[in-house]
Amino acid sequence: MRSEKEKMLAGQFYYAGDEELVKEREYARNLLFEFNHTRPSEKEKRMEILKQLIIAKGSFYIEAPFYCDYGYNIIVGDNFYANFGCTILDVNKVTIGDHVLLGPNVQIYTATHPIDPVERLTGKEFSKPIFIGNNVWIGGGTIICPGVKIGDHVTIGAGSVVTKDIPDHVVAVGNPCKVIREI
């Protein structure tokens, strides 16, 4: 029998109130509280805290405040930057490539709920992974919805709501986000 965590990571229905998951979220939130309350000059302390949360494959910088569910499902490539107010609901894998810039208040959601209201009342949740390619700039206030894949060399305009995959070498904007031109 699969644990609730295994179901969560497999994109199956799971119960978020599971004791193991609650403890892991609490661990992440305590680290985030510490990170979000450091002084801007405490760069080393900030990096130590973030390295306990996320998987980084190179240099990266995240401005406070930063929020996530677990942290361990976030993988960032080299030269990653997230501006103020980034929120990543990482109940599934969020894989971010090299040379990615996130504007302020970017929100990345892997978590989702049943559309059927009766099924939603059961408390079940599920998730879909998100992939962001290399050399991507995501404008401020953008929301990236569960299951989305953003290709390489992409610019997403500020305030966009990305509900579907975005191919390589394009500029995409809007709600819902749509390709407006190739690069």
C-alpha cells in the first residue's frame, strides 16, 4: 500500500492531512519563517536555510519573502533568480532549468483539487508536476498552473496565467497565456 506522500508525488489522490505530510510542511514553514525574517545583509544565513529546502544545481538567489509547501520537490538549475514574493506549491516536482528569472509575486502551483464538488468535499487532492526550461524569463504576477511545461528561451509576460504548455523560443502573454510571437 502506498503512503500518502507516495500518492502525492505520483499525482494520485492523496490526503494532505496525513501526519507525515503535515510534519514535512511544518519543517519547511519553520525554515521559511527563519529565511523570511533574516536581514538582507545576512546572505550566508539565507543561503544555508534555502539549501536545506530546495535542490540547486548551481548558483541561485531567492528574495524574501519566499513560500513553498515542502521545498524538497523544487529543483533549480544554475543562475536561477526569484524576485520578492515567490510562491511555489510544490506538492509535486517543480523542475526549473538554467538561467531562469522569476519576476516579483510569481506563483507556481502543482497542487490541484477535484472539479466535482462532491468529490472535493472528501478532502482529496492531487498534483501535476511543472517543468520550466532554460533561459526563461517569467514576468511579475504570473501564475503557472499544475502540469504546465514551459520550453527553452521563453518570455512570459507579466500577469499571465499559464494554463497550457508553452513551446520553445516564444513570447507568451495573457489570461489564459497564449503565444504572441516567436523569438
